[in-house]
Amino acid sequence: MATILLFRDDAYQKETTAVVTELTAEGGIVTDRTVFYASAGGQPGDRGVLVRADGREIAIETAIYGPSKVDVVHVPAAGTELPEPGEAVTLRLDWPTRHKRMRMHTALHLLSVALPYPVTGGSIGEEESRLDFDIPDAGLDKDAITAKVAEMIATGAKVSERWITDEELDANPGLVKTLSVKPPRGTGRVRLVEIAGIDLQPCGGTHVRSLDEIGAVQVTKIEKKGQQNRRVRLAWA
């Protein structure tokens, strides 16, 4: 049975009750539902705790997808005493870390607007993130890009999600900006993230609800990673 991904419908849900459905051979914990984002698309898996019925806490270091890609595996610290299948537990996020990643992820969407080139890769962190762009020539200006992103953040635009069918996405290929990571497919529908009046693209990650939440960011470095590849780093200002 696939894990119900509660973060897909509400990225602000910080905890949930759940039932342990499986323990993996590697010591991971699979539950019937989760608020933990599983590592994908350049966004790391969430950290937090699993609380057992007697109050004992198990530190969760990250979350990943299992081999079937439909189960989320919560990875505990090494040597942890694990719960039993069928046990009722509570899953609680490290919310400050998750919220920083949500702010950063949304800021990267704005960076892809400021630099309207195909995206070849990316990575999201709590303090610094990056996108790699397929850009044929150099001449990028850090301050100019920072100013463009700041201008968009200042609009306070709302961020929302909706779903379209695979066929609708196929009919609108221009929505896909990433060359290295394709939108999650296979269920017949694809999730779109819209920043009102600014951007619309497929994405399975977690984002803030309003650009007001992002705060001040700045482009800290632009690196040449190939003849046509530029890595643009973004951090808190």
C-alpha cells in the first residue's frame, strides 16, 4: 500500500498520527501516511522525530522513497530501537528546517524566472541553494539577478498548487523548465505550482504560500561548470 503523502496537499502540516506498515532490511520505517518529504528533485528528505505510544522518541535523519517509489521510508539514527509493524506512532517534523527549505525552494522558482534558460540541475539547502542553467554565454551579473528576484519577492504574490493530466502537460511542453529532472509522472496527473502572475511549472516539492515568507535573498556566486553550464548560488541576504 502506497504511503499517503500529506505534504502534497498541505506543506504546513507539521505532524500526523500514522501506523507502521513495514520495517526495511536496512532499518527504515515505512508508515501508512507521512508529513515527511522524501528526498527528490534536489530537495532533501525531512528530519524530525517519530514518537511511540509510550512517549519514546526516535530521531529521523531523513526520508527517502522505497524501491517501489510509492512508499516513504523514514531513516532513523543508527542503532535505534525500532517500532513494530502495526504500531501507532506520531510523526513530527523539524519544522524550522523544513520551512527554510520551503522558502528556498520557492526562491529558486523565482530565480528560474529571472534567468529564463533551461535548468540542468539544482539543489536545495537551509542556508544556500543553487540552480544550474544551460546558458551559451557568460556575462551574468550577480547584483542584477538579485535585484530581479527581490522585485518579485516584493510583490508578495500568492503561491498555489493544482493538478493537470499527463496529456495536458504533453500539450504544453513549455511548462517544463528542467532538463535533468522530469516532472513526477505515472499516476496520470502532474502537480503544477503557480506563483500568481509570475510563474507556473510542474513541481512535486514543498513551497511557501506567499512570497512574503521568503525574506531577503542574494546571488552569492556564479560558476562556470561547462561550456554552456552556469551554476548560480542563492543564499539568505
